[in-house]
Amino acid sequence: LKTPLNRLRNRAEAALRDTSGGEVPVRGLERVIEDADDLIKTFDALLLIARLEASATAASLEPFDLAQLVRDIAELYEPVAEEAGQRIIMMVPSTAGVVANRQLIGQVIANLIDNALKYGVPSVAGAEKEISLAVVVGLDGVQLSVGDRGAGIPATDRARVMKRFVRLDQSRSRPGTGLGLSLVAAVARLHAGRVILEDNQPGLRVVLELPVAIRPQVRRQTR
């Protein structure tokens, strides 16, 4: 967090030193506010990951329809995707009942769609500008996947990007905290599930597997 904090401080000092008036100092302060908002999001994500690792939200599991939740969130993102020149394709059954934390699963879906919009710009000429959302119901559980047509993540880096604050070189020029996939992994652990990163040929496909019978891993408190 040291780099964004230093950037915020430098911009605030520059705005204070500017005595010309007009829009320049105002714009400087607006950028300070933007930086502060990004830092707040980072702290919120870290706190949420810490809560998940402590299984503090395990008691909030409830039955709900994952298929409907995917459709609702996709509908919210469709205008954003259209503005970015992308389209969202859904392969979702009519219903897909799960027992999980609805808010956290919704956050996972939103994070993955947001990542796909940021990094899913086709890297191969002629590739479709699309984001795919899929839900597959099996005997052992439910699979939720989000795929894009971007550069993808090399197999050698897939375990590393699940750690906090890790950002690959090709993503450093874009805004982000490096916590998105860490949060997805933490949510998966809470639900006794797992996250798989796959080659979408081209692009990245992130799969969240949720078991049928979810038994949250609750840590024992020591005195």
C-alpha cells in the first residue's frame, strides 16, 4: 500500500502548491479523492479476505438459485460490456440451487466479470469480443465459470496470481489492487470449494467449484 499512499500524498501537496487558481487545483484534488477511494476499496478487500480466512461469515450460508443470481449480475454489466465493445454470453440452466453465502458469491461473479472486462480484450486477430458466463450442475456440485478472450495467464503463473497483491507485468498499466483472484480463492475455501484457472483458447477461464454439501471450515478459537 506504500505506493498508492505516496502517490496520494504527492498529488495533495501539488494541489496545495498550485496558486494559479482555476481548474488545475480542483482537478488535482479530484484525483486525490479517486486515489483515496481506491485505497478504501483495497482495505475493504483485505478485511473481507481476513474475515473469510477466519470463517467469520460461515453462519450466513443460505439456499438460493445461483443461475438467477448470474443472470441478474450479467444484466447489470451488459451496458458496461457494450460500452467496452464486448458482449456477455450466458450458458446457464433455468435453475441451479446451492447453499452458500449469496453476497460473497455475487461479489465473486462481479469481480470475475470486472477482470474479464479489464484484461479480456482479444489478443488474437479475429477473436470474438465476448465474455462467457456458465453454470454447470453435476452430481458432485456446481461449477460457475467466467471466460474471456484476452491474453490469458501462463500456466506457470496461475498459482502465483491467486496470492495477494500479485499483478502480472501485462496488467500493471491497468488500475487494480491484485486482490481480485485472492478474494475468489478465499470465498472458495469458505465454501469448501476450489478455483481453477484454465486456458480458454484464447483467453482465461476461471472456474469456481462448489460442492453439493458445503461444510464450512471453521477455525477453533484458542484462549
